[in-house]
Amino acid sequence: MNDWMIYLLVGLMLIQAVALIYLRGQLENIERSGKQMVDALHKEIAALLCANTGLGDRFRLLERHVRGLDERQEQLEWSETSGQAIKHAVDLVKKGANADDLVTSCGLSRGEAELVMLIQQVERAG
């Protein structure tokens, strides 16, 4: 073989070695960059999970509060309806209605009707 062919082969091998070293450096940079991206994504996911947990707790708290408000509204509506029924019952007693009339007309229980009648009798007597 000629010397120039040997020099050419050695030169090509050196060029390949330099290219391999360069490409390996590039690959390490890409790998490092990818690892940094993955780490950043892990941190973001952890932050989102923490925020989600906080939102879930807040949502449950608001849900309990709304449930309490619903119950209070029902009580107020019942109280208002009940108050109107009793006022109507008092008016009927003043017009001479009996307990059965109050049960039928006002939707009161027998005990409520008798109580309204008793209160009206006490007021008349006093």
C-alpha cells in the first residue's frame, strides 16, 4: 500500500474520531436539557397536584356551606308557611272554627289545631 493511502485512512479516522467526540458532546447536551425539562415538568405536576388538593378541600368546604344554606332556607320557608297557616287558623278560630276545621283548612296537625284553639280561648278570657 502506498504511504499516501495510509495517511488518507489515518486522516479519515481522525476526522471520524473528532466527529464522534463532537456528536457525543451534542448528545450529552441534549440529554442534560431533556433531564432539566423532565425535572421542571415534575415540579409543575407536583405544584398542580397540590393546588388540586387545595381546590378539592375548598370545594368540599363550599359544598358544606351551600348545604347548610339550603337547610336554613328550607327552615325559613317552612317557618314562613307554618306562620301563615297559624295566622289563618287564628282568623278561622275567631270566626268560630273548631279544631277539625283547622286540621282540614290549614293543614295543621291535631295537636297544633288544639293548641291554637287553647291560645285563643286564653286570649278571649284574659
